[in-house]
Amino acid sequence: MSKEKEPTVLHSSEVDDLLVLCEEVMRATPEGAHRFIEPAPGVLSRAKSKQHNIVFGRRGSGKSSLLRKTAADLTIDRRPIAFVDMETFKGHSYPDVLISVLIKSLREFEKWLNGAATNPGTKTTFWKKLFGTKPSRPPFDKKKTADLSAKLRDLISSLEDQLRKPETSENELRETKSSNSKIDGKLKTSGETGIVKVESEVGLAVENGKGREFTSKYTSHKTEYLHQNILKFQQFFQELSTLSDGWSFLILDDLYHIRKSDQASVIDYFHRIAKGNGVWLKIGTIKHRSQWYQHSDPPLGVKLGDDAKEINLGMVFKTGAAKLGERMNLAT
């Protein structure tokens, strides 16, 4: 009578649990940062550095995991951080895609101001659950943080109003006056409303109590709004830098999901906001499906080597495999 084979380790419940964990970490999540394994020494330090980075890698290479771990470590240090998944905006057209990404980015910074900025290190339900450890710096001043958060809500509200408007809108200005005297002349005005440029010319002729009017129209463009309000966004990040006594980080993950023709324009706007205001951009994407720089007049986007540094996970894996091969050869 043959004995029944004893169950092996490979068929144990522990191995089943391990397989489930492996499947879960294939999709990068905030919780997955606890189980992050650095692909090569120094890669994580570069991703957290005070410089703009574009992280290249094929699907499944670990771009999002690296950026999630970067966001977690910077949050523990109480650095203002916003993580934006660009897949959300797949199919959006410019300039709506830029306005949408701006809204999402500012909402993430608002979430940081209302949470990580002021939560005490003793609040383990927040820190331990999400990050597995306590923050390395004390919380920020609650009143100053609340004041900045209120300013941020106004910026977000303005962007949301702009997003709901059509790309081009025509507005008609009309004014009628009457008098018994005779008036002939023209009045020309120009100025800025903070949203659009307005130029109008009204001609008025009145005689014997009868008046006639001229109407003028002006056009409002979303791109004009973005250009005219960039100083407001820069001012916010200057104040955020002062509050946090340091720099901020904006992570745009999976850039390749938005239209390739719009990518350089989106990057360019955030680069202009960030420059000189203590903000560092971290962009994850697939290299052959991305356009981060556009040779135009003026040029758009960021230029690798000059404006941003490259982190190529494909090269990291090749280098790591080559070194492993050399060690194995030496061992034999």
C-alpha cells in the first residue's frame, strides 16, 4: 500500500498568498509603495531629487511604482506633493486637457494641505496606514495652511468655471442713450478684465431725442485665460514653498495616455509655473509614444539634458542584468 504524498511547500496556503500579493503589486497603488523594490541603486534618490525628471520605461517596467514610492517618501518628509494619473484625461483635447490636469493637480495639493501638512505624527490611522511610518518633520502652522487652502479653492473654482465654458464665446455689449441735444462722436475703450482682453468702439449720434447705437463684440479664449492667469498659479506655489520651507513636487504619471500632439504644450505650461518657484516635475511615460519637446517658435516643453534629466528604466534593467552576468561569470 503506497503512502500518500505529503503536501509540499509549493502547494501551501503561504505560497498562494504570495502569488496574490505578486499579482496585486503588478498594478501600482499607493499601498504598494510599502513593498517597493528599487530596480537599481540610486534610482529612487534621483527620482526624489530637486530637478525635473522624465521617467521612461515600457508598460509594466515599474515607472508608476517608482513614482508612487517617490510620492510616499516625500509625503513622509512633509513635502507638498501631487500625484496625477494622466490616463484619466485620455481623449481630452487642448486646452481642456491642460485645464483638467491643472484642476486635478491643485486638488491633490489641496488634499495634501488638509491632510499631510497638518496631521500630527501621532495620528497613526493616517501615517501608519498609508505610509507605514511617522513623518520626519513637525506639522505646519494650521492657520497659515488653512489660509493658503482657501486661496487654492478659489483658483480651482475659477478653473472649473473656465472648463465649463465653450472654447470660443461671443459677448455683445449694447448701450442706448437719448437726449434733446446733438452729439456726434466715438468712444474707444480697451483694457483687461482678468480673464479676457476687451476692446470696444461705440459710436453714438443723437438728435431730437432719438438715438442710434453701435454694438461691438469680443471673443473669449481659454488659452487667453491660461496665459493671463499663470502668475496666479506661480504665486500660489511661491506661498506653498514659503509655508513648507522648501520645495514641492508634481508627478504626472503615464503622460502617453493624452494626445501626443498636446503633450509638449501641457508640459510647457507646468514647466513655466514651476520655474523659479520651488516646484519639481516628475513625469512618467513610454518614450516612443511621447513628445516632451517641440521645436517651434517659441519652443514648447522641456529639453532633456538642459531642462530635465532622464531616468530610463529600460537602461537600468539592462545595466543591472549585465552586472549580474559579470558576477556570475566571475563566480564560475
